[in-house]
Amino acid sequence: MYLHGRNVLKELLGIDSSRLRIKRILFTNQRNVDTQLLELAKEAKVKGFRIEEMPPEKLANLCREKKHQGVVIDLKEFSYVDSEKMLDNLEKQSTATIVLLDQIQDPHNLGAIIRTSVAVGADAIAITSSNSAEITPAVVKVSAGLAFSIPVIKIVNMAQFEKSLKERGFWIYASDMNGTPYYENEYSEKSAIIFGNEGKGVRRLVKERSDVLISIPMERTVDSLNVAAAAAIILFDRRRQLTVRGA
């Protein structure tokens, strides 16, 4: 996996290197680069990453993007987190928020929701292993590199995962047009909030296993919001409630 861009590299350099699987960081061999790029290269060396230089054309070929900003990160692969280990850790916390994405297929939506999830202080994101976008360079770019700042779980069996959540004290909330208005909902200390596919929404059986359905009321002339926009509204309201409680 080849990532590119200075903001992405900044985020990666601020993360515990043990969580990353970086093969090398490639910088342009141009000599008239600005101070920011030089500082990034210096910081990467200090942190012990393997540094290489190559012509900007080769960087563009690797990441398939001409606007690579003079840096490309060569990553082995994205590391997903084991679901049981993550849930065991969250069970020990007094409050926790998991964002569950039920077959979100657009990489841009996934990247935007990841960015929002980090912004609101969510503890983890779970995606379905089938019919879903995965963590790709496009997703990382939209998330501004924040895909590495939050644990991401890949779920094979949604029913089993929901059962595991409930066994650990989580209440499950699914976004749905026919649900309770989000501003009237009182979240539990441990909450899992589900957002569904761009066209079909949250699947019927997934909704049936949920504890509460929540909606975003809107004018009749608008059928629905983009899932990334809906997630931002609901997740920031969850953050507001936790802030008011002092959690």
C-alpha cells in the first residue's frame, strides 16, 4: 500500500511506530524543496524509519498521483484489530463508543466517518468484511491520515458481534429514518452506533437486533442525508452528551 502527502506523514509520525508497518518513506530527490519537507524527513530519520530518495516521476508512478507533495509512504498493509481483544479492553472502561458501519461501500464516506470518529473521541470503528470498503490509500487520504489513529475492526459475523457487544454492557443504536429523533435519545455509557449502506441503510436483521433506532428529522423535500454527514451529526451529539455528563 502506497500512501502520499505531507499531512498523512505528519499523522503517521505522531503515532506509536509499533502500530505501523512502514517499509520505507520515500522523498523527492529534488534539491529546491521547502523547509516543511526537510523537517518531515529529519523527523522520520530520528524515529528510525528507512528513508530513500527518488525522482518525483517515480513517486508519482508508485502512488498513482502526481500531487504527492514530495513524499510517499510504503506500507506493508493496514493492520486491523482483533475484535475480542478490543472488546475485552473496552469492557474495563466506564464509558465507550464504537462506530459500526454496516456495508459502507464508498471509500470517501468511510474516510470521512473515520475522521469524524477520531474527532469525537470514539474508541473504535467496526466494518463488515463483505460488501464494504476497506482501508485503502483513498480512504487514508480522505481521513487525513487519521485511519491509523483509531482501532479498526473487521467483522465477519454481525450477529455474533452484536451479541458480544451486549454481553459487555453495550447498548446498540441503529440509524434509521423511522427512529427516535437523535436529540431526544439518551445514550448509555457504553454505546455502539450503527450506520448503514449508502443506498439500503442498516440491514433489517441488524436493526432488529439493535436496542434503539435513531433518526435525523428533516424537511419533507429531502429524503435523506449522505451517510458521512448523518454520522457527523449523530456522533457529535453523542460527544455532547458525554461532555455534559463529564465523562
